[in-house]
Amino acid sequence: MTEEQTLIAFENAPIRRHFDEATETWYFSIVDVIAVLSESVNPRDYWFRMKVRVKSEDGLELSTICRQLKM
């Protein structure tokens, strides 16, 4: 695993990340970030419910319609 793909720690919790050199952009695992910020037992379920809630309330999409990507 390269340095760009290593885990970073936020409050002692690992967060997966990837750096795209072509666009010079960092990508972080939203599920890992949600796990740290919400302290949820099931961060995937939390993310799913939050997307549904925002779409029903505001009509906004928080993510594209695609399968989960491996990091």
C-alpha cells in the first residue's frame, strides 16, 4: 500500500483515503468519516438513511446511483 492509500487516524479511528495524482484530489471513505463523526454502530445504515432523508426533505441526491466501490 502506498502512502497515498494508507489509513489516516482521526480521534484514533482509521479513515481510508486515496489520492488521485491526475486531478490532485483526495478521496475519503464516507462510511469511515460517518463512523467517526456519528459514533454510529452501523455507519453504512446511517449513511443510507441520511441519503433517503435528505432526498425526501430537500430533493437532493447526496451520492450517485452506483454500487459500493472498493478502496
